[in-house]
Amino acid sequence: MLNGDGLRVVLWVAGCSHCCKGCQNPVTWDPNGGILFDDAAKNEIFEQLDQSYISGITFSGGDPLHHANHFDVMHLMSEIKEKYPEKTIWLYTGDSWEEIRLDPIMKYIDVLVDGEFKIEERDVTLCWKGSKNQRVIDVKRTLEQEESEIPIIYCEDYKIEGAHHAANCAVS
């Protein structure tokens, strides 16, 4: 529930060139690290997405938009959107919206958490992001507007309060 709205499948990918100080997953920086993503792994993801209580999938890492991941992530997203059009796709990247908004992968993403993690702006009470500079962007609504360079924020700085953080982060 900390990796997006609702109960989600999460895929952590290996490969990140941002190498943010204080990163929670530095083991994922090496694009040659991790476990090979094969048909069995894809089938496991699809089995989980088959469950009605699963809201969607979140791509995290590392950085799913790292050049070692980009093509395969986009292909998997395409398959997911075709097979599960009602499920949402979230993606975490150290890139900024302004740098990546025209990337063809955006047509598959519902919510994007952008920006490098900044240890000096770390705030563990923020929902769905680790530092105040990051944004939780409603990609679909942003791309529908005439000026897509200005992102529409999916949620502002919602705070996690106690054990009931999921309810406090919900967006209607």
C-alpha cells in the first residue's frame, strides 16, 4: 500500500543511473544485478493481477526508465494494459516529468512519481514518495490537457498518520 493506491503488485527492476544519496534500494542500481525476468516471472505477475482485489502494478527499482529497462518495461506495460485495462500502472523514476513527458511509454502509465530522492528533503510521513521534491502525477489527466508540460498532481503531500495510512492517502 506504500507503492501506490490500493493493493498492488510491485516489480522492482535493476538499473539506475541516478544513484541518489540515501536511496532505499541501492542494491538495484546495477543493471546486471537482480534476477532474470522470464516467462515464469511474468506469469506470476499476471496471476496476481488476475485477483479482483489487486488495483494494479507498480514499477519501481532501480529505475524502470533506465536504458537497460525501458524497452522491456514498456512492452510489459503494453501487455498489462491490453489484458487488464481496468488495472492501474504506477511508475517511480528519478527523471523529471519535464524530461520524459513525451516518451511513448507515458501512454501506459496512470500515475508517475518523478524526481530523484533528495535526502535533505526526506519526509517519511509523505504518502507514495520519499522526499518533498518528488511529485505524484496523474499522467492520464496531464496528457489530456492542452499544455501537458504542466503536470496535474494526483495527490498533494498526503501524510501517513499511524497504522491507517492507506485510508489517509486515498484520493477520490
